Amino acid sequence: MIKHIKKATHSLMFRFTSWYVLSLMAIILFIGLCIMGAVSYFLIQDTKQELHAVEQKIIDALGNTETDWQDMLDEILYPDHANYEVALADADGGVLAHSRGGANNLQVDQEQADFNWVKLFLWDQTQGLSIQEVALGNAMNGQKVTIHILVQLDNIVYLLWLIVKVISITGIVSLFAGSYLIYRLTKRNLRPLFAIMDALRRMGQITDVKERIPVPAIPKELKDLAQTINDLLDQLQAQFEREKSFVSNASHELRTPLTAFRGHVQMMKRWGKQNPEVLEQSIQALDQESRRMQRLTTQLLTLARTGNIQMKKDKVNVSHTVQDAIRQLWRRDLKISLKEILNPHMYVLGDEEQLRQVAVILFENAIRYTNAGGSIEVRVFKVNNEICITVADSGIGIPFEDQDKIFDRFYRVDKARSRDTGGTGLGLSIAKELVKNLHGRISVTSKPGEGSIFSVYLPVYSKQ
């Protein structure tokens, strides 16, 4: 039970509702304080002005009255100011006249008062909040008279208390009603998010990678979230399909040399001891298939690592790297003419070993698919802000319909010729991945029967 409650407190609905409740309470409290402060200020100011007016009337009346001060007070206070308690005292403190309510309340001094906020305001447990004013006046006969005036503020206190009740009741009703409404509204607005979560849970229970989550029309944020997740799922599906195809093709390619292995081993068992010629042919075939299998596994490992290896960022001389790759593969007995046009001052930022492997793959393909008497031309030059490496051959060429597919894994235009020459269909795919790691691009231009030109474009090295 406690775990469910704790889990619920972490939900967006609980947080939105709590935020609303706290915000509403703060707003109601702030508005209530502002209303009470404003009402109190204006009512007290009005009372003070009225008190000063009554005080001035009494002072003026004293100057026109000799001894009949009680009648003078009654005439000023009643009936308009019946809530005023007024006392007139002589210099010795004797009461000369007072209002009809008596003058006992005017005897409240500092010891009897519970609080004395300022000199003007008094608070007594029995009489409540009041305003007291003391002034001096001169009677007509020259006598000094002290005027004590006290005004009860019961009406103001009652009004403020009424405001507190109204604001409290309104606040409580608003909290309950608002909390329910904000809960319902939040639940309604989060319904698309719940749908996305349910769809993701279903997808976690099934193996169908083609299922997608629903994309709501509103709100925009959840729409963008759903579209982003679907885009990610599309990428994962594409990656899954590539890996599935890769595993299928790899297993097929590995099964072929293993089948040949078993066939030649069985042939050697049957006729190898009696026929040395069959034994020699089988040994050569096993050697050829083992080399092809070694080459295939090496390329598979390279292809698997291209997305994970850490690429170095060194200043690389492209011409020197390409020339090293040519020297590694070139043999004089190939019966193919070779032309090199390598600008010696071409530099890129990247991994020299990866660039050398790209050059090896392209040059090896040119040798493999160029017949005796043909030619190969390798060039390194600058075009705009890129370094271009081209490997052109006069070989068999590539059909137009196959030129967009030759960079796919295990794709081979002529499977029989590729098997005879040791091709696996992985070289150009590896070259494409490596060029991509070098932030470049690779393309091919070819005509069947006339040859092919493979071009690699890499960003030129900059000191910045």
C-alpha cells in the first residue's frame, strides 16, 4: 500500500495537481491579505478623519462655551457620533463632561492594555480594538481642557473577520473543485502519453519490429515525442534487417567453403592414397578455400568493427598512403599497365591505416577485374576543398542496374568470377564504412566492357 502511494506521488498527475493546489493556496492567501490590508487601511483612514473632525468641533465649541460643556458634547456627538466615547478633563484630571456611554473606558492606560501597537491604537480583551486620541483645548474663560476621545472599531473587526470567512470558504471550495478539475484535465491531456506508454509496453512483449506507437494530433510536444520514437524505431528496424541479412549472408558464405572442404576431404579419403594427382588437386583446392575463408572472416571482423573502432585524427599524406597500398599489391607479372599521378602535397585529417585499407580495397578490385593487357590509373588531386582519390581501370565494368548495389554487403555482380578471383562481396562495403568514418564519400562511374572509375572525396586538412 505504501509502495503504491509512494509510486503515485512520483507521477505527473500528482505533481500537476499538487502544484495547482499549492499555487492556488498561495494566490488566495496573497489576495486575501491584499483585500484585508486595503479594506483596513481605507476604513481606518476614514475613521481617523472623522475623529479629527469631531475633535476639531469640540475644540471650536470649547472656545464658545463657558461652563455648559455637557450640553455642548451631547449636541456634537448625537445622533451622528453615538459610538464615540468622549471625556473633558481639567488640568487635575477631574472629568468636566463626558459622553452618555460614560468615561470609564477612557481610563485604559498602558498597564490595562494588552497591546499598544502605536500611540493611536489600543487593544483590550474586553473592549477590543479602538482608536484613542488626546488633544488640548481652551475654554471661553481661559481654562485648559484635555479632550479624551475613544472610538471602538468593532465594525471594522467584524468586517475583516467576515472577509476572512468568505475567503476561507471560497478557498476551500476552490481547492477541492479545482483539484478535481485539474486532475481530470491533466488525465485527459496525458492520455496520448499513456497511449504511447501502453504501445511501448506491448512492443516489449512481442517480437514484431514493424509495430509503431500512435502519433497524437495534439499536444505538439507529445506529437514530436511520438514521431521521434517512431523514427528511432525505423532506424532500429533498418539496423535489425541489415544485421539479419548480414548474419544470413555470412552463414551462407561460410557454409560454401566448408562444403568444399568436406568434399575434398572425402575425395582424399577415397582416391588420395591411390591417385597422387587427385591428392595434389585436393590439397591445392583446400589451400585456396582456406585462404578464401581466412579472407572472409578477416573482412567480417573488419566490417563488424568499423562502427566501434576509435578513429585516430592525424595529419595524413594521402599520396604516400596510396603509394604504400600500391606497393603492397603490385606485381610485375600481372601483365597490366599502371599509371600513377599522385600530388605529393595532399593532406587530410584522419586515420592513416583506415585510409590505406580503402586504397588497398579499391586497387585490389581494379587488379581483380582487369584482364591481361588492360590498364589501371591511380590519381590523387585536389578539387575545391576536397582531396580526391580515383582508381580507374579498363576492366569488365559494372552494369548500370548494379552500380547502386555494389556497396551493399555480400553483393557481387558476377558471383562465379568473384569466387574464382577470391572476392567475397564485402570489400566495397568495408570501403564505404571506412570512408564514412573519415567524413568523406565514395562513388563509382562505370560502363560495361569499358571499365570503372572509383572516386573517394575527403575533406582537405585544415590547421583550424
